[in-house]
Amino acid sequence: TGTDNASVARACGRLFPVPGSTAATTERVPVPVLLIGKSGVGDAIDSFNINATYFSHRNVPVLGAIFNKMNLEGFYSLENCKDAIDMYFDKFQPDKRSFGYIPQI
């Protein structure tokens, strides 16, 4: 995940009229972002939080994340990590969600 695109998301937003002002006054509403996260559990959640906080402080909405390069076997298997990450989003980020998990090929 990279935070260098916050300015792009903000700049590419759509222009909307500002309520209560003249028609010539508009405000750019940022494009929401979907973060691409790391594998595992702790690093995946920590990285998501760092990047989501960065975007949030720049008024760029974060929808959630897709987690990439997940192992198919072992303690940090896709299924084990999916359960833990989904539980985290349900409990601590109810306004965001995990949009999926991509296995390592």
C-alpha cells in the first residue's frame, strides 16, 4: 500500500455545489479509496490502520481493503487470516470492510 496517491484521490474528486452559496462556488469531494494490504494478521491490520489514518487526515474516505499474497497453508493461511481480519473489521472498523483476500501464487 502506498500513501502517495492521497493527493490524486483528492484532486480527482467530483465537484459539487456548496449548499447555501452561489452557483459558482463548488467544492471537490475526494474519490474514496480501497487499500491493498499485506498478508498475515498483525502486519496487515497495522499497515491498514497507518494508511487509512493518513488518508482520513487528508479527508479522503477509505472504503476498506483487499489483502494480497495470502499463504494457502500453515498458521498464517488465507482462511485463518481471513477469520481474524474479518473479526477485526467487524469489531473495530464497522464502517469499513475487507473486500477480499488474494492468495499467493
